[in-house]
Amino acid sequence: MLNKYRPPSRLKALTSGLLTWEMHAGQNKIYVTFDDGPDARVTPSVMGLLDRYQAKATFFLLGRNVEKYPFFPEHLRSRGHSIGNHSFSHPDGWKCSSRLYLEDVQKCSQWMDSKLFRPPYGRITIPQARQLKKQGFNLFMWSVLSNDFDRFSNPAQCLAKTIRYTTDGAIVVFHDSLKAEKKMLFMLEGFLEHFSREGFSFEALPVE
Ligand SMILES: [Zn+2]
């Protein structure tokens, strides 16, 4: 059965040279990431929570949201977080041409300067990924999906599963979006609390 918290292992194996799915283990570090922001209310709530646990994270921003709130990239960086490109308008790479896909990523670059990229929906074709690599992007997927956006599953159960699948070096996805806000903030706090107690630190993805 498909595990909705973990990426499909076949895809992971096929793309392991092109896409980063997890970081090195051995240092008790976890890489928390946020997709689909920034949002004027949710992103500051997330930043406040991260500060309480001395946690650094990575925010994969949508260009169309940075256009609305252009101060966020600098603001996030000044607090020690990394920022990444999550495209301008969130296209599905499996459903649009490589040309349109790359243009959308480029359009996001006009609003923020970062060579980290995460494909919307985690959907990207091998040619699209190769092209972005050629342009100097580092492509990050994830090893654990929190399912914070899923309104139909119980937040406490989602948290328990997200904790269970997270290991040393994991890249974990949350969403700083209005849609996920309530469940995400509940889960994020429980997640940070749990792994702080276990002696882990929370790091931003390297920008070089
Ligand atoms: Zn997204």
C-alpha cells in the first residue's frame, strides 16, 4: 500500500542523482521545510514558533505570494532561515510543457534570489529537472510529508505518524498556507517539542 507520509521508493531510486530526498544522517539534524508561503499571518506565526525552539528552517516560496509580500525573503533570511524557489504559480510539471514550467520558475526568480528549488506537488519530469540543474538549481524533495493540508485526517494521528517516520537527516514538509494553518501549527509545535526533547537540532538547507 502506498504510504502517504513517504515518497515512493521507485521514484526516489530513479531520480537520486538529480533530486535530493534526504540529508546525511549522523548529526542529529532535521530539516524542516515549508511550502506555498509566504502568508502575512501564517508565516510570522511559524517564525515565532521556530524561534521558541531555536529552530532554523527552509521556506520554499511561491513567486505570486512574494509579489504580494515582497519583504519576506529578506526577513526570513535575516532570521537565519533559508529560502527556496517553489515556482511563481504552482504548475504541475507532469501536466505542462518544459518551456512553460521553466518560465514559471524563472518568473519566481524575479521576486527572490535563490538556487534552491522544490517542484510544486513534487511533480517534475527528468528533462525539467535536468534543465534546472543546468541553470544551477539544487532540487529538494522530501523524506517525510506531514499531511498538514489534509483536512480529513486527525491532527494528532498525523503528528504521531510524522514523528514516527522522521529520522536523522530527514527533510520534512509542512505548509505555511492559510489552508493548512490550524493543523500545521498544532503539528509543528508537537514536532519541534518532541525532537528537541530527543536532542535533535533543526537546520536550514544549505544554500551553497
Ligand atoms: Zn506547493
